Amino acid sequence: MATLGLVEYGDASPEVRAVYDDIMAVRKTDWINNFWKAIAKDPVTLKRTWESIKQIMAPGALDALTKELVYVAISVSNQCDYCIASHIAAARKKGMTDAMFKELMAVAGMANETNRLSAGYQVEIDEQFKMSG
């Protein structure tokens, strides 16, 4: 159960309900998931987080599937079960196949391993890898 409980649509303040309505409109759905219901206990955080997600996940230089794949990889690395489940579902809706998921997990796992090795060995960054001004 969520630490502070969930805010259901019928119990939501007008401020929270407005965010819920926008979530449903943007996502073309008729329900609000538990993540939003949990953070709705703090309407300021709910609104700020939704506005940020709308902006970050909107069409841009990266396509929608790529953004979801990145979200899945980070969620796995952070061990957020909720985010893993919700973003795998979103990635599947955007075209992620089982083969893509397996390859994504292989890349994420390898990146985590080599990142820890590099940090542990305190590897100095090669000049060729440094970005110039």
C-alpha cells in the first residue's frame, strides 16, 4: 500500500482532478494509475511531475519508443518495480518486442557492470572522450 494512500478520482480536489483529466486526455485513457494517485497526496508535486513528464516524454530528437526504452533501463538500474512494470507496458504499446527487451537488458546490465569497474578502478577519462567547449 502507498505510504500515504491513494487519491481516487472521485475523492480528488478540483486541483488534482484537473491534473488527472489532463493525464487521461494526453494518454488517451480512462483511468489514472497508482503512481499518480499516490503522489496526488501532494498536489504541488503531482502537477510539477506531470508537467515535467509531459515535456520530457513529448516528441523530440528521440522517438517515443527510444524514450520508453531509456526509461525502462534506468528503472531497472534504480530497481523501481513500479516504473519497470509501467514503462515496459508503455514500451510494448510503442512497439518494443521481446527481442528488443532482451537486448536492452543486456546493454543495461553491461553498462552497470562496466560503470562500476570504471568507478572502482578510478579510470582517468581519455582526452579523446572529453567534449570540447
